[in-house]
Amino acid sequence: MNEDNRSGGSGEGRRPWWAIGCSPTMARGDRRNLRRFNALLFLWLVTFAGTLAVLRLQPDGLGAWRFVVAATPALFLLVALLAYIKFIREADELTRKIQLESLAFGFGAGFWVMFGYSMLVKAGAPPLDTTDASMAMVFAYMVSVAMAQKRYA
Amino acid sequence: MNNRIRVLRAERGWTQGELAGRLDVSRQTINAIETGKYDPSLPLAFRVAKLFGLRIEDIFIDDETSN
């Protein structure tokens, strides 16, 4: 771990939106890595929304380019995921524990929603979009991180 | 697991942030260890012992042993 990743020291005061999930007591390097991930995730969201809009407005006008346009958000998401892996690998040991526990909780919650609801679909409920299960994963992950940050604060 | 880190840190007049900096961890980690909410990894326990010039068992006390 390098010098830059040492203790956070004083608080940050008013935190910008891209510092979501960053605690003032986290290591400086961890906060920097998490901010980078948040910014890349936001970029992916913007690209995702933009791509959806373009594909809806120009369903046939793009020709074969529509596949390139459709694949663009995946590229941004890949960069964001690489940033998250960097964050986990360089994280302080408590931060890593919090993140891994939250990922496990999020994965479990998504799995539970997906397979639990699949039984309801067999009983006649409307089918579940995979995006909904993903949202359940992300929501459970975020709740778990927030609870852990509070527990270890 | 109980530990004497808060006492040892206070004896040296260090803040949690200063100790965290010396151990290359976050202040959150030091606080969680001091309050008994988190048990450090073995490498970190060794670093703590080395920093204070003590043995690991002089700093970290197993709950069953202390009872």
C-alpha cells in the first residue's frame, strides 16, 4: 500500500455527489478510488440513457451502426468495473471486508428475488425483467454498505 | 477479542488518525479495532505489535482467556 493510501485524517466537509459511499474515516486512497468508480459509473449511466434514446429515436436510421451504438455502454461499464476491482484490491482491510460482505449480500438478495419471483411467474404473475433483479442486487448492496459504514463508524 | 490499543495509543499521545497513518490503515479500521467491532488480520496484528514493541498476546486478549 502506498503512502497516499494512508489514513484519511480530517473530514471532507461538504461531499460532492461522486463521493457517495465515501466515509471521511476511510483511507485517502480508498476514497480516491471509490470517487473514480462513482464517476465512471455515472458516465456509464449517462451513456446508457443516451444510447437508449438514440436507439428509440433512430431505430432503423443507423443501419449496422446501431450494434456499435448499443455496445457502447458496455464498454463504459467494463471500465467502471475495472475501477471497482482496483478499489477492492487496494482497499484498507476493513473497507475490503465491508465491500465483500455487501457484494455477497447484494448477490444473495438478487438471487433470492430472481428465483423467488420465478415461482410467482409460474403461478401467473407477470414475468420479471433481468434489470429488476439487477436493481434488487444493487439496492441490497448499497443498503448493506450503508449499514456496515454505520456499524464500524 | 479485547485489546489494549486505545491505552497504548493514549500513552504515546497519538490520535487514531496518527496511529492509522503509522500502520497504513484507515482511521475507521483503528476505531473499529479499539471498540472491539473488528478483529484485525494477522499481518496487521503483527504490525501493531511491532509498532508498540510488544508481543501480539500482550496487546490482543482472547475473550476466553480473559474470563
